[in-house]
Amino acid sequence: MSVSRANVLMVDLGIHVKVGGVWINPGDLLHGDQHGVVVIPSEIAERIPEAAERVAADEQRIIHACQSEGITVERLNAVYKSVRPDAY
């Protein structure tokens, strides 16, 4: 993919390249937004749907806790600790 009206000079194809200090290999997936770019190696790409489901389920637990009656900082911290124990 290239920017519209770009001047393109094809040098090579199917090689690994270094962009912004990060190596990108043929077949890798890239996800970028206003916060930056993540490189997902092709050998773990098949695990993305399962990982996304786990993240969504964890976030639903946090949302449910936030929407529950009588939520307190302590209860919310307990939910965070159960969802992301490595963050504490």
C-alpha cells in the first residue's frame, strides 16, 4: 500500500526491513494507531483471536464491576488484581 501520488522506487521485495529501530519480517502483521505501531510475528498471528477474546472478557468483568451498585475503590482494585495480577 502506498500514499496517493507517492513516488515509488521498488528496490526489493520479501525481505526483512528495519523501521524506527524495529525489524519487520515478511508475513508479520502490523497494527498502528495514534499511539504507535505493534509488530505481530507471523508465527503467533493465529493466536490473536483467542487473546482478543480473553482481553474482551477481562474488560467486561471490569465494566460490570464499575456498573454494579455500591462499587468502591477497594472492590474495583480487587477486580483489577484478579484480571491483571502482574500489574500489582
